[in-house]
Amino acid sequence: MRSLLRLWPYVRPVRVRMFAAAFVAILGSCTGLAIPLVLKWLVDGPVADRDTAGVWLGGALLLGVGVLEAALFGFRRWLNARPLASVEAAMRADVYSRLQRLPVSFHDRWPSGQLLSRATTDLQLLRMFLAFGVTFLLVNSVTVVVGCVVLLAQEWTLGLIILGPVIPLVMLCTLFEQRYALAARKAQDQIGDLTTVVEEAVLGIRVIKGFGRHRSQARAFRALSERLLDTELRKARLLAGIWALIMTLPEVAIGAALVLGTVQVSDGELSAGTLVAFVSTALTLRWPIDSFGFLLAMSNESATATDRFFEVMDEPVPQDVLREPGGVKGPDGSGRRDGLRFEGVRFRYPDAQPGSPPVLDGVDLHVRPGETMALVGATGSGKTTLTALVPRLHETTAGRITLDGDDVAALSRAELRSRVAVAFEEPTLFSASVAENVLMGAGGPPSEADADVPEPRTAEHGGWGAASGTLGSSSATAEEEERAGLRSALRVSQAAEFVDALPHGAGTQVGEQGLSLSGGQRQRLALARAVVGQPEFLVLDDPLSALDVHTEAAVEAALREVLATTTALVVAHRPSTVQLADRVALLSDGRIAAVGTHHELLESSAEYRCLMTGERTAGAEAGARGPGRLSAADPNSCEGEPS
């Protein structure tokens, strides 16, 4: 109950219709208890008196009661359908919104299949429970209580026999609940694991087929399926056991009451009509009592689903610490640009082993206003992590990062991400048109509603248009500006030519993950997305790694125009990318080891020279492997060279 009561905020808006539906269902169920009373009158009256007209009247009454009962239960279903569908929709919207707002570190920890199962399977289970389970737990409980009162009123001695199994059934149901809850939680977690495997197999189908691993993947899937099967069978055994007891004990009690009642009728102590009514009432209560088995099972599964839902909803969302807009002030009090600064930045992943060294340990770096800074370093040196700290995809452990003097931790995420655009090494595209994917990076800060509840953005928000790929706009001028910005971004990323060659141009749907495009095409669209909004600050994580030499040269030439008007931090692995920058920063052992132009660092830093040219300086090792080149067996030999 503690778990299920947490659903009340979602149920509260529709509580009137839910309570009305429960009341109607109780009326319908209690109406069914009138049938034994009609039978008693019918047996003791018209049947005993051989009154044909009375028998027909009794039959009509029974038919009328049955029709009324059916109508009430149909009305209950109508009352419940729409509000409970809206409850499920609200919960699904909330969990999706929360997943969008939770930090990247949360998504790094959680398997995607577990999140998918919470947003789909678990919510469907909760809707079924709210529509059926919770109503009939209440209805059947009231029906059983009212039925027991009717039984005791008809013949209290037989009623006590019927009530005999209550205490052992309560004890058995308590034991069942404890065991079934554990099995239900285990099964739902295993469904999440199975969903993860299926999702990974679908997204990684090219790898699976390319390496011929379909059999091993099938074995892994089968093993998880068998684990889930074992758990489901355990649930079935538990449910079968409790249901058998719930059905057997009342049947034994009814049989004993029937035998004793027959003796009382034969002795003249009880009328035949009363016995018929008593047994009919007891049989009417069989379904409410029998249903407690699977209603308890459904309640336990729903409580588990509620816990799983709130495991996501209870995850803390980083809160913005807002302050008045400001910046670095000059001597005369006027604002001035200060560029991008890292001051004593340290970072350690939340799930890192205690005592392990931080990924970044005291990074100090200043990217001047309008300057392009290339960031280089050995594999695993923390370059991507450092760039992720600027848009606050991760939060710094210590130190601070400022944009023109404004601490990024003091900016709202909406404002921060309107000033900073990013392009990642692994480009991600969505199942939408080319235009929609690129224009995700356009416009100013999202509206407050966008910040809280993700929804399809429109041109009025400065984003992309409808799912059809046609750009929307509040005016012809806004539409023309948006189209011009799109064409300019595609030109910078050298994507205009291949986009125009697509079947519907920029309105072409690129498919899930953009896998209908090549790696280089996806990377160019990701770059276009970063530059389309003409941001103040640009963070690029090796944005040209998937391009061929000729395309790379063309992109670099066009990208220089954009970099000339923005402050940019570019992760680079190749000399051609480094040469886009005004200065270069070398990241080594979690710190900035050297800063200078490309040529200055080639002369002054052996580690930088090793990274850029492959030249080596360790004399003895160099003699053993040949002068001036890196060994293929030692790809990280640049690490730790003196700078």
C-alpha cells in the first residue's frame, strides 16, 4: 500500500470519475446479491404454492436484476476508460520528461532496456491495475462483507461455518504476498534486461552480421529468456497454490453448510427457500473470494511497477542556481568579453572507484574571445570529458568554468545551451528529416515549457518544424531566415550537395540513428547542427574524423568562416584539424601541460611532437625499434613524454 499510494497525485485529477466508477461497481455487485433473495421468495412462495403467475413474476424479477447488474458494470467501464488512459499518458509524459532532464551520468549507469520497460510495460501494468485491480479489490471486499451479513441474517449458524476459513486464508495470503512480491520484482527486472539485449541487437545488427555472431547472441538471448521463464513459472506456482487454497477452503465450508442446512430442512428447522437463498448467496460470493488470488498478485506486480517507476522519478535533477545576468566588468563598470575559462577544474566520475585518480586534476585554460583553441592529448587523457563540462553534460567536481565571466554553474541550462553549441565525435541523428535534425541547433533558448516537458519544437521556438520535414514559421520572413540558416549550415559542413541529391532534399527522413547515411554524411549533418544557430561558443569533439581527405579540406575551408566569429574549443587528433586553431592546448595527466601555437609546441614539447608526427625521443627504445617512428605495438608511447 505504501508503494501504491504514491500514485495518488496522478489519480487525484480523475478521482471523481474513479470513485463514481467504484460506487457503480459496488452497486452492481450488491445487486447480484438480491438474486438469492428473489429465489427465496420464489421457492417459499409461488413454487411451494404452485402459483404459475408468481413463478413468471419471479423469473421476470431475476431477469431484471441480471440486466441491471450488467448495465451497472458496463457503465463502470465507461466511467473508467478515459480517465485512466489519461493517467497512463501523464505518467509516461512525466517519466520521459524526467529522463530528458536527468544528467548524462544517470544514463551512463542505467541500461536503456530497463528505462524502456519502465516507460512501457510497467505503465501498462499500472493502468490495468487502476482500471480493474484497485476497483475490484474494493468492490469484492465490500461484496464479501455485505454477503456475509446477508448469510448471518438468513441463518447465523450456517453463516459461522462459511466464515470459518477467513483466519487461515488471511494468514496464507500474507505469506503469499511476501513471496510473490520478490518474484514479481525479479521478473520485471529480467524483462528490462531482455529489452536491453533486444535493443542492442537491433541497433548493432551490422556488427552481429558482420562478425557472424548471430548464434552467440541468440544463445545469450535464450539464456535470459529461460531465466525469465523460470521466474514466471515460480510466480505461476505461487499463484496456483494460493488460488487452490482460496477456492478449496470456501468450497469445503459451503459443502459443510449445505449438509447441515439439509439436515435442518429435513428436521423442519429451516425452510427450503432459506436454504436455497443461503447456498445461492454463498455461491455468489465464490467469485469475489476466488478473485482475491490474482487481485493480490496484480497488486504486488503493480506495487513493484510503481517502485520501478519512482526509482526514475526520484532521481534528483540538477537544479539551476539562477542569478542576475552579469559578466566580467571593466574598470569603468562596463561589460566586456572574456571568452572561455577553465579555473582549477577537477572532475571524477560519480561511479569511480574510491581512491582512483580524477580524470581531470586542476585544469587551467583560457580561450580568448573569438579565438579557436585546439585541444590535443593521448587517448584517454580526458579531452572529451573536458568538452562535456562546458555545456554541463557532466558537473565539475571542483573549480569552475566561465563564459565571458559568467560561471556556467550559475546559468540556467536553457541559457547555457543557447550560448554553447556542441558537435560530438559520434554523431547522433533522429528518426526525422534532415532539416529537423540540423535545425535542432537553431534559435535561442527554449521556452519554459520546453525546458520542463520535451515536446516537438516548432519554428516559433527557433527549432525544427513538423515531422513531415516541412519547416514551419510564424511568418514568411521567419521561414526564409530559417531556410537561409539551414542552407548556410549545410554549406559550411559541405553537406549541401549530398542533401540536395536525396529523394526529398532536406525533407528526406534519415531513419533511426541516421543509419541510411554514411558515417561521413552523419558527421557533416552533426556539424551543421552545431553551427546553424551561430552560437557564441562552439565545442567540437573531433568533428572531422569520419571525412575523407578532400571533404575534410573543403569543410575546414568553410569552417574557418564560422570560427572567425565565435569562441571555439576543438578536440583534434590530426595536424590538419589543429591548423584550424589559433593556439593549441596539450592535455596530459589530467592537466594542461602546454599551450602555444602548433609550430611552437612542435619545437618545445616532445609529447606534442610525438602525438602529431609520431616522432619518438626515448633513445634506448628508439634504437631498439628504429629511429623516428612509433611502434605499432606501442600506440600509447607518447604518454608520459617530457613536455
